[in-house]
Amino acid sequence: MPSPHRRTLPRRTAALATALTLGALAAGCAEPGPPAPRPGAAAPPAPAPGRFTLVATGDILAHDAVIRQAAADASGVPDRDAGPDPFAPENDGRYDFAPMLAGARAVTTGADLAVCHLETIVGEDNGPFTGYPLFKTPPHIARAIRSTGYDTCSTASNHAMDDGEEGVRRTLDALDRADVAHTGTARAPEDRARPLLLRAGDARVAHLSYVHWTNKEVPPGKPYLVDQLDPDQVVADARAARAAGADVVIASIHWGTEWQEAPDRQQREVARQLTASRSQGRRDIDLILGTHAHVPQAYEKVNGTWVVYGMGDQVAGEMTDPRGQLGSAARFTFTEPRTPGAAWQVTSAEYIPHRMANDPLRLVNLPRATERPAPDPEDTAALAAVRKAVLSRGADQDGLRMGR
């Protein structure tokens, strides 16, 4: 069944209109402009430019400990290791991921468009569920994503084929039931062919998603199941989205080298190629959001376009390398051009460091946590580590600031 979200999604704004296509525009379906001034009358002042704010976060990675925590939170048992066995049938499908994600609401609240990355596929309603290396996450994660304030999730990741075509279908079904838009994986060719357009304030935003490789092979003849990273295809998809009415095109890309804070050669080369692409003098890609490395990576302006090489993990269990529980939320404000047909511009760029605290697993907004009297030393050290990685390629010189 093609996803109902591939074209448009009801927004938090009052405007719930379906995204306009070029055909609709040609047929005169666009909203009428203001009346022309009377002869000899002074022209009315130009309206203030429209704006919208986009927030994006990194990998939601449901390790065994994350699943145990969701089971404990649903049952009210403080100790996740003392609660019900989350992998046993008698758990009866009780999982609550919302408490883990609650710390993200400070950044999703007030955003016109909030973007997440669901790295893992979901299992059947009553399991079995598994963590690393082949993930099957309880489908309850989708409801928590929505209740946290996310509107859309990228789903193209190296784990997208962990349970084959059925895993893709279940994941998209769960997101659809939760009213979360999605892009990057698809059930059918016609589903993949339609760009995802979302309303953000007065803008129509296209969300694209790609992965460099998958742990398990995509079945022969079914490339639509997951969008593979091919720069030429990304550009073609961006142009198709623009033709369908997108004012802004964002690309979520699962790429890079795990555990490496510096963007690798492939990331840098693809970023240069995509940000250099132009159609009629206008850039094809307006923002790149990176995931996969599990550690915070740099933000950088490339050819005048913001690239977030890697936001790090948002949700993850405790790891041997504590950097795997560090990340940043990206917040960009776009402003409408005064010249029709020109590109929307980023007029504010921010990063908000966060970490996943253990016992219990909880997302911590680090700028807010470190403002408290006698802040936790772990929070202070984590904020410094994220800041160092994010600014490692001089993004502060291009106006990137830390938000909260």
C-alpha cells in the first residue's frame, strides 16, 4: 500500500493544504496575490518575509538496553534490569519510549518542522524484538516519536534491510499509524517515486533520505525498498521535488565512518558535489543532515550551503565508547526570499548538544542541564566534547551558535 505521507502531511500550522504541483500552478490553482494599487497611488509596503524553523536530530538506535528501559518505563519499575523481560511473550507488548525522548521536547517545541532519524526497523507487534546486530525494535517507538513532537523521520540506514522487505513494511506501517511522515524506504516503486512534501509555515519542504550501504543486501529487482546514496540520483530527486512545488529541499544522508569525528573523504566529496549542483542558478539542495557515525561530527558551510556531517546518536544504550551517547540537534531558521523564485536563506543556524544519561536512560539537553547550580560533571564534559566536534571545521566563523 503506498504511503499516504509521501505527498504531504497535516502540519502544526493552520494551513493543511495539499502540496501544489506544477500542474496545479499552471491550471491557475495558486492563491491570488494582493490587488494592484490604484493608478497614481503609492505601492503598498512589501510584506515581511516568511520564516520557518527546522529542527533535526540523529540516530534513534534501540539497543537491548533501550528496549529494556522502555519495558521498565511502561511497567513503572525503576530498575530496567529488575522489570519484566522485554524479550519474553508475557511482556504483552508494553513499551514506553517517551520518557527516554522527553528531553528532546525543548527543541521540537516551537519548531515548524521536526526531523528524526529512525535507524532501526521494527518487529511484529508482540515481538520478537532484538538489539544489535540485527535490530527489531518494538513498534511502540513510533508513537513516542510523534508524542515527542517529530513530524518526519528518515529511514534509509545500514540497518534498513535487517529483516528484509517485511521489516521495511512494518516500519512504515508503524510510522503511518502514528502519523509520522517518512522517507528513504518504500513499499512499492510508485511510493518511492513521489517526493515527500511537508508544510512548514509558508514553505513547502521536501525531505529526501539516502544510505551509503546496507548490512544485508537489497533483494534483486527491488531497489525502491531503500534509497541508495548516488549523488546524481539525489540531484535528480531534488529537482523532481522542486518541480512538484518544493520551496526548500533537505537531504538526510546515512554516511561516513563509524566512531570517526572528522568527516571522511566520501562525506566531503559528496557534500561538495551536492551543494555545488544548481538549476537555473538556484541550488538544488538547501540543507544536508548526516547520520550514522555514532559520534558528533562537524557542521560546515560548503558552497554556501549548511552541511551537518553527523549529528551523533540521539537514543542509544550504554557503549564501551561513551561518545556513542553524545549528539547534537540542528536548528535552522529559513527566511523567504523577496525575489520570486529565489532560494530561501538560512538566517539562523544553531546546534544544541545532548547526551543519553544512564540509569535510567534519558536524553539530556546539555545547555539547559549545565545552567543549573552545581551541574553534573558528566554533563559539563559532554557539552565540551560535542562543542569541540561540531565546531572543528570553523562553523562558528559562519555564524553557527549554540542553542538551548
